[in-house]
Amino acid sequence: MKYGVLFLLLLIAGCGNGKLYSKSDAQQIRAGIHVVPQELLGITGFEIPAGHTTMIPLGKSAEFWGLLELNGETLAIELPDSLPYKTYWTLGKDSIMNNPFRKTFDQAGIDTLVYHVIDQRGDTLHDTMEIFVNTPLTISPLQPAPDRLDVSPSSSQELAFIWNLQGVDSWETPLVRLTLAPTANEIESAFPLDSTSSDNLTVSSRGACPTDSSCRFWWKLVATVHSALPPSTIDSAHTDNLFFQTRRLSTDFVQMKIGLSSNAVRIGGGVWVHSIHSAYQTQVNWMVDTVARTATSPLMPAGTWLVIAGDSLHSDIEPDSLQVILPAGIYHNQGTLLELNDNIPPQIMYLNTTAPSTIKDSLVFELFDFGSGVDTNSISVSASTLQVSRKGTKLTLSWSAITNGTAPAQIRIIAKDFAANSTENSYWKTQISSGHIILSGPFFDPPSKVSVP
């Protein structure tokens, strides 16, 4: 570190020899500026090396310490009486007497800070620091517009990217990197496609998108500014992960692919999807893949479409719909979902056509579900003194010979479908009267009440 050097001849009170000073009493003193940045405020300048340049972000604060070193030993801020110095600072046109002092920088640029030391004879010592106040770096995409679905490449499949980069100061050199990927998951790990210090790039999509195809791209811009001053990388900024879609140049027809979701374990073969154009009122049937849970339209005119999905074989499945605007020439595949949910629980039906007359007769119930189907592993039957046998979704309840059929029974049947809908909390009662069976129900448990203290 380069310091100004001042040789001070200190007056020494002699002990009987009459000399005021000798040549051996000459001492070497140095001055240095130590900067404590905002994120380290709380520590002292004694813990920070001195320097001649510092970088401070716009709007941030720093604390400046002027320290003296006498014969290699750092002196305290409060100087002893035996070293009669005066110190002050100049920052631009301002003079500052406090040491240390703290300042917030609210204007970008280069400031010059000088630490002055003056002894009693007017000899001066000083140290100088240049303060580079950095403007925050920001980058905003301009082209392609975020989420644009009809970006037109050139005839040679070139794509133009334009952005607005703000916050590059006069001592900084920018570098912007463009990353392009076919999916959102790949954008973070993808290698940058190209870089520039300008505000635009033109890249080729050849190889990533077949000729005259509509392809989805995810992209991201990462900007950094560099300087010959330490540290070499001063600031960085980036955009969010963005996407756009190219359009076919040879046709105005569109095509769309959507996903189908359901709370059921599987989607049945009765699922259908069709769309209706707002202007032509034309119904178009789509191709459904129940394994992949997707539906794909044929080529259709551009415009506003109402897309509807349902299930013709399962009445418990609720249909769903969405409205989408499809610009000319695109293949729309945004992961849009239509939900085909089953929110209706299984139904319990009592199948006896006539009431059982004696305990030798059985009671027969069956579970039905017109959506995702009854999960037979979930069937649970509580029937007091009755014996239960099950075949598929059919339940047969009979009286045990041990009870002689004299005890009343309460029958409770619980089951779920493959969408996790559970049967209602219901039950039946049996009574024996004069050797005859009386079945009553179903009865429903009242809703549980929550007591509020």
C-alpha cells in the first residue's frame, strides 16, 4: 500500500543534558483510509485493510476510518498529547471533521475522498481514495414479448432477442448471456447459447425446431458488469425464466394439445374432448389418449375456442371446459389442464325385492358407483349379530344360528370409490317381531358438532 510519509521531529524533554531533540528521535508516520461497508457495520476500521479504491452500491452506506501508523504500529483514534496532530477529511467540496464518519451515497459516480493530517508546524500528510458508487444493474426483456405464442422466425429460422439494460456506469463493461431451452426444467442447467455486450442478439433455432414448425422455447438473460478495478465482477442481474412459441409460416391453421387430470386413479374409455369456435359454431372432435392423459386437436382455424371435456360412460364424472385464444399458425401446448373429477360417493342399494319373512332369509345389499368405481378393498361392514359374506360389491347378511335370530341388529356399510369419496354415514336396523323380520332405514348420523368454549 502506498502511503504519504512525514518525518516528525518530536521535542523530547531532556534529563539534564539540555538537548531538545537528537537525530535518532526522528520517527516515521503513515496515514491510511479504511472502509467498513454497510454489510459489515459494527466492526472497526482496525479490522479492515487500508485501500485506495472502493465500490459502494447506490443508496448504500459505508463508514470511513482515518488511521495513523507510527513506526509500523497503528495508533488509536484519540492521539496522545505527545503527538500534536490535527486531522480532517475532504469529500469533493465538503470538509468533514469526524473520524470515523459514516455516509450514505445517493448519487452514482466517482467521488474523491482525502484524509488530511497536519502537525503543529503545518507539515501535512494525506491519503486519497476513489469511491466508485455503482448504479444497480437491471435487465428487462423487450423482444420476444414474454408469453408470446406467435413469434415469427425469419425464413432462415433466426430469432431476434432485444432487451433494455440499465445501470452500466462509465467504468464498467457489460456482458449479457442468453440461454435457450425446450423446457422450463432445462433452462437453469442449459449452457448459454451466446453472449454480447450489446442490447440484442440474433440466434438460429435450426436444429432445435424443425423447419416450419411451431415450437416452445424457454429463455433467460443474465447480465454482468466488469471493471479493471477490484473486484472484477461488480454487479449482476437476470430476467425471470420466460417462454415464447414460434408460429408456422406456411399456414394459419392452429393445433392444440391439453392435459387431462382427475382425482380418480384412472381415466375411463368414455372420455371425450371437443371444441367449438366462437365465430363458426363448428364442433371439432379431439383425439384422446387416456394412458398419457392428453387430448390433441386436429388442425383448426385460428380464433377463440371453447374446449369441453366429459365422460359419456360415467355420469359421476363432472365435465370441465376452458376458453382459449389461438393465434394463427401455432401449436399450443402449454400444459393446460382440464379436470375430470369424481366428487360423488358410492351408493348403497338394498336388493331384496320382498322383505325377508323369517330368520332363514338373508338381506342383500350392493354398492354402485357411476364414476371411478368402488374400491372393494375399502368395503367395511358392521352388522352386530349378523354374518356377512361378500362377492365383489354384493353383500349378503344372514342370521347366526347361535343367536336364534332373537337379537336386533344394526347394519353399517362403509366404502370408498377410486377418487377417495366415501359413502354417507348411514345405517339400517333389524327387529324380530313374532318370528318375522322388520328392516328399517337407512338412518343418517347427524353432522358432528364442534363445541366452542
